[in-house]
Amino acid sequence: MRLCRYDDNRLGLVEGYTLRDVTRATAKLPQLRWPFPHGDQLIASLDKMKHAIKDAAEASPRKLITEVKLLSPVANPPRIIGAPLNYKLHVDEAADPAINHGVQLANFDGFATPIDKHGLFLKSQTGAVGPSEGIEIKFPGRRNDHEIELAVIIGRGGKNIPRDYAFDHIAAYTIGLDMTVRGTEDRSFRKSADGYSVLGPWLVTADEITNPGNLSMYIAVNGEVRQSANTRDMIVPIPDLIARLSNVYALHPGDVIMTGTPEGVSEIQPGDTIIATIEHIGAMEVKVR
């Protein structure tokens, strides 16, 4: 199942190049009272809502996806979590001072992986936008880079999740753009500007992606391919990322894990058009302003 959030917070069931409005299915969501539970309640209820979504789709006419404004498919991510330096060739290119600025150097220093050295990091959840909202450069005059990543959406929360059960906690996948300004500030600050976590164009439920550890991806800017890789090249794979994170803090429905970017990160400028593609998910076009 492919679901998008669009226009004025409508819910759409994506079918090829079209969608059907299934917003009325959200009436099945729990009626909440303060204090509200952690997490995104649509993501938490996806399994229970599938029949309601399909019923709503039957009564809804098709609409072209190009006719709507695509928002982040996760409306209320409790956290957006990043995995730094999780592809070997990106580790190599990050040795460039123009990328590392002398801080958080891309070396292992005796650690098994860069993530063992640097840990994972948090991005502001208010930075999440959809492809139609675009990217507004927040650090003009500095190097702002694109980073394509497979984004994992947690559906069932938990703490101390064993790696062998990690996939049971995944609701869906989407494309992520982990936008980054280069500099000496803490990584979380440089990646947390509003609009610097682009998610979309829709989510694809986990049952439709049988092997997320083997997905090709690429990103093109103004028609020029800049990043092209496969998720099998991750240094720390998805189950281990979930196990590591859940050993530090409990995960909640709607948490988004950015699983790392491959080599080829490079600068974007206002006026650029980005097209990010991941196999079995789709492609999203994002304008830079």
C-alpha cells in the first residue's frame, strides 16, 4: 500500500500515477485526550485501518498525482534520527576538509564503524516537509548539500529491540533527503533547519518491500546524476540501527530513521531541481529556492 498526505492534510491511496482520496478513513483513528500519546497515530494504526482505506478508495474518483501538493507522508514524526557516515565511499569522500571542516573527521580511530565512533544524531522533527514544499536555503553563502537516504518509518514502538525482530517494528519506507550545511557546528544543528528533512513522495508499507537491504537509489540535480548506489552498501544495516537506537531510548510510531547517504554529496543552489529515486518506492521532484 502506498499512502500520501497532500493538499490540506488529505490522505491519498496512490495507484500508479493517480491517487484516491481516502481521508474519511481517518475517522477510525483513536479519539485522543490530553496528555496525548507519543507518536503519529496514523502510522500507529496503519494495520487496523487498511480495510477502511480500501473501502474509502472504492468510493473515491482518481486524481492525477501531478495535480496535488505532496506533503511529508508522516505528519507528526516524534523524532527524525540520522545515521552518519554509513556508506564506505561516503566515509572516503568525507575526508575532504570542505565536507568535514576539521570536526567529526571521517576516520575510525580504532572503532568498528564510524557510527560506533560518532553515534547517531537527531534532527528537528519540525524540519520535515514534503517534496512539493521544496527546500528553502537557510544558510546562504555556505555550502548546502543534498544527501539521498532510505528512510525507515517505525510502526510499532519498543525499547531494547533485538536485531532479529527489528523488521517487525517497521511500518513503511520512504525517500529521505537529509539536507546539510557544511561547517563546524554540531551535526544536529546543521541538519535541522526547517525544510532540511524532505520525506516522500509517499510511504510504501513494509509488506511491499521484501528486501530493503538491496534497493538501488540515485539523485539527479538539473538532470545530472550525482549520487547512485545501493542500500546493500550500508556499513551498519537497518536491523542493527534499530537495535542500537532502541537500546538508548524507546522508539515510537512515526519515528523516522534516515539510514545514511552514499557517496556523491554535493552543493545545491536556489533554482535547482532535485529528483530523488529509490527502487520500489518511486521518485520525488524537489525545487530549491
